[in-house]
Amino acid sequence: MFNASLPFSGPAGLLHVVKTNGVVLTKKRRKTLPNMMATNGKDSRGLQEDASVNGAASDLQTHSNDSTVRPQRFTFSPGPTMEEIRRMQAEFTDERDWNQFHQPRNLLLAMVGEVGEVSELFQWRGEVAEGLPDWTESEREQLEHELSDVLIYLLELAKKCRVDLPQAVLRKMALNRLKYPASKVHGSAKKYTEYKD
Ligand SMILES: Nc1ccn([C@H]2C[C@H](O)[C@@H](COP(=O)(O)OP(=O)(O)OP(=O)(O)O)O2)c(=O)n1
């Protein structure tokens, strides 16, 4: 179980408290706290320290005299890479002699099962706002687990099918850009087959 919020030191005199729904509460610091942040200025969930990277000073929403709620730009941490996750999962399965069960079809079924578990977390809730502001910490933790399971199986499936996923993603995104030229489809969610030219 991770903490509901992680405090970290910011610019002089300010304490940022990163909430897991992607906002930072900025408060006046009362006393020095140990710096719990990763060295790249992000916490373990990839939240950036300063919303001003958005250049969006107008995004600041003042809620009281001494605290400010800022929407956060979200980025992932640089690691582990896909290759590192592939290797960790290979070690995990080797140690358990589970390779015998991890053929492509089984991995596909396992991955779809985990996608189902992600869906369960969203079902019957109606539309969910970005950052999941209404979710409990326990629900967020569940989501972290299930999305990780999907990714782990996806990467192992790609490996067992000899798909070099990082490179395949680059090629597919290039194709996507050709299929959906921004100048043509801007602001429209239609499928490319619906465009008549
Ligand atoms: N034969 C298996 C079983 C598990 N795992 C790994 C990959 C997944 O990340 C995770 C899946 O574990 P579970 O099947 O126990 O599924 P959950 O963790 O989602 O548990 P639950 O179904 O109770 O939510 O463990 C694996 O590689 N091979």
C-alpha cells in the first residue's frame, strides 16, 4: 500500500504534497522534511515537481490563503524500459519453471483476463475524470496492479511472438500519422475509412 500523498521539498519555503490523483498541494513549509523524491525531480508515480513546466500559470487554482491546487503534467519515469521488464519477467518465470506454461496463446488469454480485471475497476461508475479524483487509494493501487499485469503479459507475449515492441511501436505510430494527417482530422474522432478525401 503506498501513501496517499508524498511530501517533497520545493522552492524556498514551500512544501509540495503530491496527491495520487495528479494534483500538488503547495503549502508553506513548517519544518524541513527529508527529500523522498527520485533524483529526476519526480516521485515514483512520475508526477513532476512543478506544474509550471506546462507554462500554465493560469492553471493555478487558489483554494485558501496558504494552499494552491495545481493540475500536474504527467510523465512516466524513464525506467524500467520494455526490455528491462521483459528480462525481469523472464527471470521470474525461469525461477519457477513456468516457461512451459507461457506459450503465446496462454499469455494472450492471461493478458485478456487482466484487461478484464482493469475493466472491473471501471465498471458501473459512469465516466471517470482524468486523474481519477474520486478514487480511493485502494482502488488506485488495484489499478496500478492490474495495468502492470497487462503490461507484463503484453511484453512477454510480444517476446514469445518475436515482436520487437519498442521498434514496432515506432513504426506503427508513423503509420498512424500517415493515416490520420493532423491537418485533415483535427478535432474529429472519425475512423480513417470515413474520410472521403
Ligand atoms: N502463471 C503465471 C502466474 C502469474 N504470473 C505473474 C504475471 C502477472 O503480473 C501476475 C498475475 O498473477 P495472478 O494470476 O495471481 O493475477 P492477479 O495478480 O491479478 O491476482 P487476482 O487474479 O487475484 O487479482 O503474476 C505469471 O507470470 N505467470
